[in-house]
Amino acid sequence: MKIQSNKRLIQYCDFISVLSLFAAIAYGLSQILPLCYEMGKDDSDTFIWKALVQAIECYAIFFIGLLAYFMASNVKKGKVFCRINQRILSAIGISTMLSGVLINVIVNLTPIDVFHQNSILLIVIGAVFVLVSFVFEVGIRMQEEQDLTI
């Protein structure tokens, strides 16, 4: 279904898409640069596990930012309730939940001493995205039925 796009919606979508990409890049750099510094002075066996947890977090944030950019560009084109956006929401949710589960497994099965609450947060946020994806699916089906009856 295509919706009439107006100028304000287009500006808002441009802002959201650029902001999501910049936020993802800034988060990644702010997490990876200190790790590079620590790599030079830390010779313990647990460093690789800490680096792996940070890398998974950065991947999840960047993936969310990238998919949010694509979704905002679809909305900018006037495609709001479409299967592509539903799949994007589902991909964000599943990827985020898997990242949280993987971080939780690494933290619990390795000798890292740090409690990592971000893994639980990633799982909850991923579940919310999957739920919104299911709501989108129901809305798309209702819209298709509505289009067929008219």
C-alpha cells in the first residue's frame, strides 16, 4: 500500500535514517577504539572474550541502524505498511535477540568477571521488534482484505 508522502514526512524520514546510521557508527567507534588501546596493554586470557562481546554489541547496533535506514527510506517513498518493512522489523528483532543470547552465552561460559546486563536488554528489545513485526503482519493482511472488498 502506498501512502501520499508530504514534505514533513520526507524530512523526518531523512533525519531518522541519517541519525540512525551516525548513531550506529558513533557507538561502534566509541566501543572499538578503547578496545584497540586495551589490546596493546592487556595480556590476559580473558581479553579476547571481552572484545568478542563488544564486537557482537557493535554488530547489533550497526545492523539496527542500517535496517532502520532502509525502513525510513521505504517510508519516505510512501510504503509504510508493506511486507518489506515487516521483514525489516522481523530481521531487526531476530538479529537483536540472537545477539543478546550469544552475548549471554559467552559471558556465562567464559572466565569473564563482568556481569553484562546489555544481553538481557538486547533480548527484550528484540522480542519487542518481533512483536511489532507480527502486528505489522496482521495489519498488512487486514489492509489486503480491505483492498479486495472495495
